Amino acid sequence: MSNSVDLTKIKPYGDTLNDGAMQFSFTLPVPFGPEADEAAKILLQKMGIKDASIVHSEDLGIGYTFFVAYGKTTYDVNYEDIDVPKVDNEVMDKYGVEDFINEHIKREVKIIGACTGTDAHTVGIDAIMNMKGYAGHYGLERYKKVETINMGAQVPNEVLLAKAIEENVDAIIISQIVTQKEVHIKNLTNFIELVEAEGVRDKFILICGGPRIGHELAKELGFDAGFGRGSFAEDVASFVVNQIVDRDLI
Amino acid sequence: MSNSVDLTKIKPYGDTLNDGAMQFSFTLPVPFGPEADEAAKILLQKMGIKDASIVHSEDLGIGYTFFVAYGKTTYDVNYEDIDVPKVDNEVMDKYGVEDFINEHIKREVKIIGACTGTDAHTVGIDAIMNMKGYAGHYGLERYKKVETINMGAQVPNEVLLAKAIEENVDAIIISQIVTQKEVHIKNLTNFIELVEAEGVRDKFILICGGPRIGHELAKELGFDAGFGRGSFAEDVASFVVNQIVDRDLI
Amino acid sequence: MESKLNLDMKLVDKARGHAKEIAVDIQKFIDVHTTVTVERTVLRLLGVDGIDDIERPIPNIVVDEIRNNGGLDLGVSYWIGNAMLEYENKSPQEISEMIVNGEIKITEIKQHDYEEIRTKIFEVAKQYIDRIDANRNKREEYLARLGEGAKPYLYVIVATGNIYEDVIQAKAAAIQGADIIAVIRTTAQSLLDYVPYGATTEGFGGTFATQENFKIMRKALDEVGEEVGRYIRLVNYASGLCMPEIAAMGALERLDVMLNDALYGILFRDINMQRTLVDQFFSRVINGYSGVIINTGEDNYLTTSDAYEEAHTVLASQLINEQFALLANLPEEQMGLGHAFEMNPTLKDGFVYELAQAQMAREIFPKAPLKYMPPTKYMTGDIFKGNVQDALFNMIAVLTKQDIQLLGMPTEAIHTPFLQDRSIAIENAKYIFNNMRSLGDDITYKEGGIIQTRAKSVLEEAEKMLMNIKNEGLMQTIEQGKFAGIKRAMDGGKGLDGVVKKDGKYFNPFIELMLGGGNNE
Amino acid sequence: MESKLNLDMKLVDKARGHAKEIAVDIQKFIDVHTTVTVERTVLRLLGVDGIDDIERPIPNIVVDEIRNNGGLDLGVSYWIGNAMLEYENKSPQEISEMIVNGEIKITEIKQHDYEEIRTKIFEVAKQYIDRIDANRNKREEYLARLGEGAKPYLYVIVATGNIYEDVIQAKAAAIQGADIIAVIRTTAQSLLDYVPYGATTEGFGGTFATQENFKIMRKALDEVGEEVGRYIRLVNYASGLCMPEIAAMGALERLDVMLNDALYGILFRDINMQRTLVDQFFSRVINGYSGVIINTGEDNYLTTSDAYEEAHTVLASQLINEQFALLANLPEEQMGLGHAFEMNPTLKDGFVYELAQAQMAREIFPKAPLKYMPPTKYMTGDIFKGNVQDALFNMIAVLTKQDIQLLGMPTEAIHTPFLQDRSIAIENAKYIFNNMRSLGDDITYKEGGIIQTRAKSVLEEAEKMLMNIKNEGLMQTIEQGKFAGIKRAMDGGKGLDGVVKKDGKYFNPFIELMLGGGNNE
Ligand code: B12
Ligand code: B12
Ligand SMILES: Cc1ncc(COP(=O)(O)O)c(C=O)c1O
Ligand SMILES: Cc1ncc(COP(=O)(O)O)c(C=O)c1O
């Protein structure tokens, strides 16, 4: 076979190994014409693209021009060096989690959840918490020995924390879908500040989730875990029950 | 108005001036998963992209992953410095060209054209040469006082040149559509070499065209002009008749 | 229009009958209540505007003052009219400013003759009614002179947060072919119990709805409309805690379309149902009178529930919304009832079911300028596939002759639209609307085929649902979570404290004027 | 199948009748001629293969030798058979090598009894016929065991120039959902009067068609077929100067589909018409016998001429191709007649006209596995729009039940497909084929509507055109430029010098065996 990938130097693949081929689209605030195409090309060259080719340009009507381009990057990436922090427990299914609780925790596990700040997108948190779950994966509410409180949307951080303390929950799980102007970062940071100000950081397992949230980001912000697109209730449940045991919150 | 563009430092526009927003898509030869996403992000960072966000990744089934990404370039371009070489005569319409010939050349203008090498795409050259033309613009064949010879597709450079010499034409126009492995560059360069070897470079106006050909490239290769996508017969005709006068080929 | 679905029109009538009873039942409640925003709206329509030095809107200050002094059950018209009799030559604005400055205590002024108060207020009210009439005429003039795009209208949103940036993008869209521009509101504005003031340049995922922003955008669209030779419609969002106020601002600034749906607020914004149903009535009266098309929010149900399973809830809600609109004297031609292309793209024959649904809406509401919403829920970061999902959506629209096509963006799952996203979306719609223009007229649906059968069963379920609602009451049904699977309590949600029971002497000149006359019949 | 177009079937029969006469007329010419590639094909089917030390294929050397010595009118079978009688125990391969090495002068060997020669050759020929039979059975076994994708089959191309890189991409495509993989040939291979040899790793815009490359890809597809649980079909291109040779190689290596159309070669490759029509006959006999689906090239007309104006030329050509195929004993079930989605996207109702055309092809050729080609001509660098053009193309296919869907790529106007382009294209087709699966069955076309009227008029024009061709002769019509606006002279183009008039004693065992028997009836 002619094709053997050097993982220390990976490059994009168009139709030949290491050809570096990439597709781009963008708009420049300059009028349609050959100079605009040239500007687009120069930009790509600055980004380390060779053989940049503007395959389509379109007048957007206000002296701005839209481009579709192809070209070949001169950069490569060492894939072997990559180490993405991940939730490291194994994911159990619903029955696995229930057995785990029976065996190791022997009491009800309590989880509170909300979509906080101005965010009104409840579908994600409902997917995790509600009975019916999502894409064939039952939600936490259906788990035996798991008690859930779903506070819904647009819950202020203060209200959520107060309720968590009042209910003496094990885990607080927060959904953030809107990310414009980094509003999710601000909101999640503020929550951690509140928890710390109250001196209850160690009492709770703190989890956040949403389509633009990853485990790494969550850790950076001070959460214990983060779950992105395509997560299910069992991911959260497995993490929570493991943490309860590991952190001796039994 | 809040929006005033500094043309010496233009950047891509997503929804706010100078936000630098760009869209990317590409494939990396690594298996689908968080590490792949991370590799894609690192690549974009190397290209000077900040806030790189992998919005979609897809397992291509053979241990390769496809990505769609957005991010913000940190580069800008000085638009005011851009100077794209362009065919500098004015473009006349068919009647304008005919009048110009009557007035300044006073004889028939002879143009030979072909799609050379292995290239079999005749639609482009036909669009320029044939009677019916293209998109409502008549072809050269319909111009009074212009005689055309369309040699069709897959014409070897030698055959084209021999015919051009035999017919004593004014201009030789060549179409190149296939550009894979730079075959058009090789082919066009070879034609110029032939013409020079025969010592007839000054006798002819040499023009090439095709969707990936621009005036600048054509000049570099040794042609007098190049015409890209969206050219019409009048572009070629205007250039040819002006050259005949300017270069005193009358 | 000939029926392609072979729908049982008797069953449609029956369903419509249930909806009417449901609406009439709620209207009884509405008729005896007012709210803080209804009263602020009256003030705005009497010309009161502006803010104080800590940016509180004057209408809020005045209404709060009256409410705090227990006078809101009579309505602001009563108190302002009374004050105008006391301080002759003072306009409602001047009187309001006196309140703001603490110069007068409006509820403590000597109370004048009731009929004189009414007469005074109606005089002023009529001036503003004239201004609305003038706007309506101006729109008609524009339409006659410039014309408009062919239906389905191409509707796109702008949402930068900065009204000036919005203007640039709106103009670009119009030049590219858009017929309607909506300025999306900033996140959570619908929960503000006041309307912000002035031109604004910051927002989250949208731009504040303010009267000044309306004016700026209206002017821009009129300009670009001249340039492209088409009248460009302007949309904003009324639903929320300030529903009638925004409707009034829209009427005054010649907006053309207004999102306006109490059910949306209840379900998706957790606004108290009593509050928003009362607000909705007045807002629709205003929209109806001023020739503004309303858009209802049934599409939102399908973003949370499944489009195949819950299709009938959309139809049921459309029928209810129709009756609410009729009670507010809003003509069918202005009822932009909502629905949406939200079938799961992995569903075998999903397109076929969606076609049935869209055609059914068309046939059941033949005169309504239906608002058709794009795929959102099943959009992903795969912008290439997304553009195809939007193409299928555009096909259904042209096949079933939808009126208002809210264009889907390939980046729906990623960010609010970039300039280029809108261009791609417009290109998509223009291509399909033209390339398939007559297809709908050239095909028929098989008797008893999937499409006809599907439409039949959705209609049957909707009729059953409406019968249940009629029996149990609309508010009770919402409490049970029958719409979009979301439960809302009668006394829960935001804004209940803004609801006030009317006194027998309460009056609202605009409801009387707008329902009673004008160029609306 | 019930007609949705209400086509005049009498007119169809009439048109078909003209086409038959046209084909029979040409067949008279074909029957009395052979060509260099036909003879090389016979050699290959007798087991002759390999190259000499300057890379000339042995079949070429042998045929040239015979031709140069004036013996080709008898056919290579005669001479090889004769030599085998002379040198007993020598295979055709060994005899050929002796010729290559200059050990014998084949035309100078003593001439044996004609019947004995025939018998000898038929013995060998039957062995290779068995091998083809085995391939055919193996394909059927695979299909029975693994099954196949639902129609329309998803057909994609690979074209890297490097057969090993092609293999990677072909496997990826199969895993993503492709049913058919075509290895595009390198630019200008069709003009080579020989077939290159061995595995190759360089090409322009495609990969050399060699027997070894066929074998490598066949193996890879069998492997991935097991993995995905579907038989994956393999395509290559026969049309060109080596049409029957490539068909033979395909039969020996179990290809499943073969592009095979003399008219394509004449018009788009400027191959001499006499030459390629003779070649086509034998290649179709081979394809027919070996169970290979042929694909014809009518789609190409629309890349040069206008799809709306010249639609009837496609139908006319399909009907002619059908008759040529029947004369070669190629069953309808293997006639992958070509057509294409090339309507100008700016044409109002272009989609509607295209729907008429595709449905018409379906109804006129109900058993043929129609090959439907994607938009290419009007594709631009706008890959977003391109993906929508491809979506519309996919819709027509599922609506009209096309069989072989050559998937359009968003980057059609830019480069041969990237790995990701293929994935986007497959995603597009899978989505539409599933989401609209039953739509075609659920709709009917209005009597006398645009669709029916369009189909009717295209059929009428095609019938007229065929009548003219019948009167003037096919070759003469091509000389006049009636197809795709391209004129080709009877004696022009490449390869005429490879045509030879047969002697009375000429024989070709494979034509006799394949037309006469086998498991093909
Ligand atoms: C449905 C929807 C709505 C509905 C919400 C209804 C409801 N009750 O939720 C309505 C119509 C009300 C709505 C309104 C708005 N929306 Co909205 N909406 C969407 C939409 C179409 C789908 C979101 C969704 O339901 N996805 C499906 C769920 C299952 O996926 P998910 O949320 O990602 O959740 C999964 C994971 O992320 C994870 N997860 C999520 N949360 C959590 C939490 C925990 C603890 C864990 C473990 C995991 C987890 O697990 C889930 C299951 O796998 C998206 C576009 C899109 N296709 O993504 C836009 C989108 C999210 N909306 C958007 C916007 C801007 C708005 C508005 C602000 C617009 C406006 N200005 O009016 C408003 C206001 C909303 C507000 N204040 O928040 C933007 C956000 C842009 C951005 N990146 O910031 C999007 C991307 C659309 C767009 N392109 O503009 N929206
Ligand atoms: C039609 C077509 C064909 C037809 C050609 C029929 C014919 N008689 O021309 C057929 C089906 C035969 C064909 C075959 C092949 N094609 Co082809 N084909 C196309 C297609 C769809 C359209 C080209 C076209 O006609 N454009 C319309 C004309 C009007 O535009 P134009 O050529 O750009 O010309 C304009 C300007 O460029 C300029 N211009 C052009 N020439 C000249 C000359 C002068 C002097 C001047 C002044 C101006 C000028 O003016 C014209 C009018 O504005 C393109 C894809 C696409 N959508 O672009 C692929 C494409 C060009 N083909 C391609 C390939 C690879 C092939 C094959 C090699 C595939 C194969 N391996 O078998 C074969 C072999 C052809 C060969 N040896 O050259 C590739 C080329 C890739 C690349 N960048 O190198 C493309 C891009 C498709 C793809 N994505 O794979 N093809
Ligand atoms: C009927 C209706 N009103 C209002 C809105 C927007 O309101 P908000 O500003 O609360 O997001 C929507 C959004 O989809 C709607 O459908
Ligand atoms: C019928 C037919 N044969 C062959 C080919 C390809 O042949 P070539 O290798 O000459 O490009 C095509 C291409 O479209 C075709 O349609």
C-alpha cells in the first residue's frame, strides 16, 4: 500500500496523503472584483496556504465580497503529542449505575439541574434529566435510587445554589446552550465564585454541559466534569456515582 | 454609522467589522474522536486562527475524520497595496470591434484557436469562437472582418503552431480547462517554447484562457493575455485588435 | 383553491367551532382585566415616551405610580384624562413628566366628570389613531408604487446586537433578494417588564427592541426598498411582558409584521398565562388595526416535541390563535399562523409527512399569510447537509404555497447568521422557488395515499384535542402540559402581579376606537 | 408500472421501430468488418496477455504482425488456431510469445484444415467462456449472500491516478454507503490504441484502466463488501479505441458495469465512427454475455448542448442504443441508458421539465437500469449552492425511480473529488432517498399539465428525429452535427486504419459462443 500515515506529522488529506488540502469560506469588506480575489488570496497565503485558489466569489451587494477557496496548508500537527483530558471512569448503562448505587452507595443519590442565567434552552437538560431521555437513552429521573430536581430554564445562579444547599444534593448539573459573547463562560464562572463564597465547593459534584462545552473547558472553569454534544444520562450518572465513592461523599 | 472599513487592514467579516471570522473544512488522516478534534484545532491555531471551534466532525470510515470549523484569523491584508495586472484596453462590443477594424486595420483579422494537449473540453473555446457564442454574447465567427479557425480539442501544440504559421494568423488562442497536476502550465509553457524555437514569437498575439487562468498567470508564462471564467468573445477581440495596432502588426 | 388533500371540511368546521368556544371562554376573563403593560401602551399611544435620569421609561413610572396608589383598575386613560381637565393645555406627555418630577400626585387630583374625561382622552387618542392610519396608508402607497417580492416572501433575521451593524446586514440581505427583515431581540428582553429606550449597540444574540431602533431600521429599509424596487417589510417581536407596548411602537413606526403569541410566552418564556393572554388581546387589536401581520409561535412546539408525534398540537394551536385574532378584529389576511419544518431527517418519508402538514395548513387557512419556520432542531454543525435540509424546506414552501418563508441558515446550529450565511440561504430559496415554481400546481396527491392519510389523521387528532380543551379550559390544559410537553401553572411564571381587575368605569380608548372603526373593516 | 405521463405508447413503438431500422442498417456494415482491437480482444479471451521488453502489449504485437502481413481479414482466431495445429501443446500465449520473440512468422506457417482450426480454437475459447461464466456465477452468489443497496444505487467515482490511493478512497466510500465505485480513466486513455499493463500509480484526472488495476480494485471491493454486508459493484470505461479489449478484461476480472458507447467516442473523443461502431458490437456482446451492465453516454450531449432545447436527442440516442444492445444480445436488464440533470438552474420550472424527462425515460425503458448523471455544466465554485443542485438531482432520481445514480459532487467545477466531497455527496443522497422514499408513489401528474405536455413534445421531436435518421442513415446524420452540435466525418477521427474488411472465412469464436448460448438467454 502506498499510504502510510506518519502520525507525528499529520496534514489534511484531499485526495492524496499529505496534500494539505483545505476548503475555506469567508467575506471581506471590499468590493467584488479581481482586487478582492487577490486580497482573499493574500490572506490565505499569510495563513500559510500555498496554491490558494479562489473558486467562487460573490458580490454581497454592499461593497463586500464572499469567497469560497481551496488551498494547501504548509503546517502539520503532531498527533502523538495530543492528550485530551477526558472523564476517566467507565460509562455504565442505567442498570449498571443502579447496581453500583446498591452495592457501593446504598442510599438515594440526589441530583439538581437547571439551565441558568438568561438561557432558555431546556431541551438539552431535559434530555439528561427527564424520564423519557433522549435518542433512546432514558433520563436520570427514570433511574432507581436517583432523585432528580429539574429547575428548568433561566434559573439565576443564586436560586439554583440555594435550592441545592436546601435539598442537600450530591450533584449540581448546569446546562448552557447560548454561547454568544462568551455568556456561558461568564455565567459558569460566576456560579463557581458563588459556590466558593458559600464555602460549599467540596460538598457538591459540579457538572456542566452543552454543545460548546467540553471536559477540558469545564475543568478550567472549576467544574468537576463537562459534557458536550451527544452526551446521555448514563454519562452523567456514571461520573456522579463514581465521584461519590472516590471523593468519599457517601 | 459604526462601520467604517480601514482598507489598509482588512479582515474577514462574519457579523461584525474585523471579527476575522472564517469557515474551514478539511479531512485529517486520524481516527474520529476527541483527539482528532484537538488535532484539527491545533492545525487551525498554527494557521493563526483564534477561537477555533470544531462544529462538526465525521468519521469517514477508514480511520480518517472530516471537520467543519469556524474561527477568527489574526491576519489582515492591505487592500490599498493590491495591484492586479489586467488587460488594459477598453472592451468594445462586437460593433465597436468591427468599426475599429474598419477604421484602424482595414483588413481581415485572422484568429486560430484550439484546446490543446490532452484537453477535450471544447465548450469554453467554442463559447469564444463559434457563431452562437455564449450567454447571449456572439462568438468571433460572427464578427465581420474576423476570420476564425477553430481546430477543436486535443490538438498537439506542434499541429496548432504549424497551422498558425501556414495560415499566417494574427492571434493564436488556446483553451486549457484541465488543470490537474498543473498539466495546463506544462502545456502552455511547452507551446511558448515551441514558438520561440521557431523564432515566431513576435509575429503572433498569444492568448490563453480557461477557468483557472488569469491575466497574471498568462503573462508569467509568456502569453500576451489570459482570460478566466466569465470571459466573452468581445474581451478577446478587443484585446487582439488593439494589440495589432499597438504592436504595429497591421 | 381546490383541495388536494380531500380533507373532511365538516371536521375542520367542528374543530374551528371548539376553538371558538375556547377563545370566547378566555375572552370573558380578558374583558374584565387589564395589566401594567396594557396601561403603559395606552400612555404610549397617547404620546408618552422618554426616560428619566436613571433610564426608567416614563410610561413605567406613571403606571407604577397609579398602581401603587391603587388606581390602576380605572385605567391610565381615566387618570390622564382627569389630569388634562385639571391642567388644561397640558399634553399627556407633559402631565407624565410632572408625575416623574414629583410635581403632581396624579391619583390625588380632583376627579372630574367621567364623560368629560372620556371626551378629552378620545380627542388625543384620535390624533394618534390618525398617525397609525397614516402609516397604514404609507405602507399601501409603497406597495402600490414599489411592489413586493413574489410569495413565499424571503424572510431573514439580523441579530448582531448593534442596530447600525444590523442596518448594514439588512440592506445587504434586501439587495440579495430578501423581502422581509426581522431584527431578533436580545436574549431575555421578553422578560423585561419595560421597553428599553433609544438606539442600542449591544445585545446578546439579538438587538434590543426600542422605538428608536425601529425607526432607524424602518428608514434603512425604506431606502434600500427604493434601491431594489421592492417594499421591504420589517419585523419585530411583541410576545413577552411588553406585548402590547411593542405592538404600539410597531404601529407608530410602521413595522409590518409582529411576532405575537401568548402561548409562546407562557410555554417558552414562563410568563404568567393570565397576564399574557390579557396583553395579547390588546396587542392584536393594535396589530389588526394597523395592518400589521402577526406571527404566531406554533413552530416552537416542534423544537421541543417531536414533529411527527405532536403535529396535531400545531394545528390545534393555530385554530385557537385564529379565534383569538378574530376576537381582536384582526383579519385573516393578517394572520401569519406559524408552523415549522422539524421532521427528523432520518425519518423515512419525513418529507412526505411534512408535505401533508404544510398543505393541510394551507387548505385550512386559505387566506392566512402562513409563516413557515425552517429546520432548526435537527440542524448540526454540518453546514453542507444543513443547506440541503433548508433546500427541502424551501421545496415544501413552494409546493404548498406558503407565504412567509423564514429562511433556514446552514449555520443554524452554530451561530446567529453571518453575512455570508444569509447570502447562501437567499441563494438557496431563490433557486428553488424559481426552478420549481409551478411544480405544486402540476402534481396531485394520490387518493388515500400517505399524504392524504397523514393529513386526515392529524386533523382528527387536533379535533379531539380541541374538544378536550373546550371541556377542560385552555388554562387547565396548559397546566397539564398538553402543549410542547411543558407544564405551566395558572399562578406561576412571570408578571402575574401586573394583572389588575378592572373597575366598572375602566376604559381604554384605543380598544374602543380600533375595534369600532378605522379603515379596518 | 402505471404510466404517470399518459404517453402515447403507439408513438413510442413507432420511434422504436425507426431506431431498429437504423441499428440494423449499421449492423450490416458491422457484420462484414473487424478491427485491430476486436482481434486483440480475441487474443486476450484466448488467454494472451503480457508485454514485451519495451512495454508493448503482446496482443498488439501479434495483431500488428498479422495485419502487416495482410492476414487480418481472416481474423486472429484463424491464425492462432492454425499455429496451434502446427505446434501442438502450445497455448495461444506461447504461440504469441514465439511471435514476439521472432521465433515464428505466424502468417507463413502451413495452413491447416479450416474445420480443424475452428475446432481447435473453440476448445480454448470455451475454457475462457467458462471463466466468464464462473465470474457471472460468483457475482450472483455474492448478490444472493450479501445483498445489495436499494435503488437508486449510490455511484461514486475515484480518480486519483494511483490505484492504491483509489482503493483507500473506494473503501471509504463503500463504508459511507456507496453501492458502486467507478475508477475514472486517466485523461486521453481512450485515444490509446493499446491497453496499458500492470498496476499503475500515475495518471491525470484518473487512473489507467489495466487488467491488474481491475483485479486490485475488485479484490478491495469484495473485501469491503463483506465488511459492510453489501455487494459493491465496480465500473470502468470501455468506450474508446480499445472498447472490446476493456470489455473482455472486465469480463475476466468481474467488473459489473462498463461505460460503453460508440457515439460518445465519435462525438467527444473524435474516434472514427466506422471503427468504433464495429468495436462496440463486440464489446456489447461480451458485456451482455458476462452480465455486465453497460452505461451509455447520452448525458454528455447535454454538457455541450442545452438540456431544454436538445432533450429529444437524448431520447433518440437512447432508443438507438437500445437497438444496438439488442442486436448484441444484451438484455434490457443490463441497459444502463444514460441521461443527465443539466437544466439551467436559472430556468423557471427547470426542475419540472427535468422531472418530465426523467419520468419519460423511466416509462419508455421500464426494465433498463437507467444511469442518471448529475449536474455538471452549471456547477460553479459555489459549493454550497452546488450541494443544493445535487439535492434536486437526487430528488428527481427517487421520484422517478432511477436505478444508477452517479452522485454529484459539490466541487464538480473545481477538482476531481476529495475524500470529503464524496462523503458530503453520499450523505446528501442517503438523506433524500430515505426522507422522500415514497413521494413518487404518492403523487400523480396533472393531465395536460406542464410535465405531461413536456414529455409529449420531447417524444414527438425524438420520433421525428429518428425518422430523419432512418431516412438519411446514422453516419450521415452524425456528419451533419445532429447530436450535441458536433460534426464528425465518416472518414475522420482516430482509428480508421484499424478497420479491416473480413474475408469470407473470417471467424470470431466468442461472438458465436456468446451470441449462441451460455447462461444468457
Ligand atoms: C430549540 C431551540 C430553541 C428553542 C428552545 C426551546 C426549549 N425549550 O429549549 C427556542 C425557540 C425557545 C429558542 C430560542 C432562542 N434561541 Co435557540 N435554538 C434552539 C435549537 C434549534 C436547538 C437546541 C436544541 O434543543 N438542541 C437539542 C439538544 C438535545 O441538544 P443540546 O442542547 O446540545 O444538548 C445535548 C448536549 O449539549 C448535552 N447537554 C446540554 N446541556 C447539558 C447539561 C448537562 C449537565 C449535561 C451533562 C449535558 C448537557 O446533552 C444534550 C443531549 O446530548 C438551536 C440550534 C441547534 N440546532 O442547535 C438554537 C440555538 C441554540 N438558539 C440560539 C439562540 C440565539 C436563541 C435565542 C437567543 C434567539 C433570540 N435572540 O431570540 C432565543 C432565546 C433563547 C434563550 N434566551 O436562551 C442560538 C445560540 C447561538 C449561540 N451559539 O449562542 C442557536 C445555536 C441557533 C442560532 N444559530 O442562532 N431556541
Ligand atoms: C462539460 C465537461 C466535460 C465534457 C466536455 C465536452 C466538451 N465537448 O467540451 C466531457 C463529458 C467530455 C468531459 C470529460 C472529462 N472531464 Co470534464 N467537465 C465538464 C464540465 C462539466 C463543464 C466544462 C464547461 O463546459 N464549462 C462551461 C464553459 C463555457 O466554461 P469554461 O470552459 O470555463 O470557459 C469559459 C472561460 O473559462 C473562458 N475560456 C475557456 N477557454 C478559453 C480560451 C480562450 C482563448 C479564452 C479567451 C477564454 C477561454 O471563456 C469561457 C466562456 O466564459 C466541468 C465541470 C464544470 N462545471 O466546470 C468538468 C471538468 C472540467 N472536467 C474534468 C475532468 C477531469 C474531465 C475528464 C478528464 C474526466 C476523465 N478522467 O475522464 C474527462 C476527459 C476530458 C479531457 N481529456 O479533457 C474536471 C477538471 C478538473 C481539473 N481542474 O483539472 C472538471 C472540473 C470536473 C471535475 N470536477 O472533475 N468533461
Ligand atoms: C411567537 C414568538 N414570539 C416571540 C419570539 C421571540 O421571543 P424572545 O425575544 O422571547 O426570544 C418567538 C421566537 O421564536 C416567537 O415564536
Ligand atoms: C459512455 C462513456 N464512455 C466513456 C467515458 C469516459 O471516457 P474517457 O476515458 O474518454 O474520458 C464517458 C465519460 O463520460 C462516457 O460517458
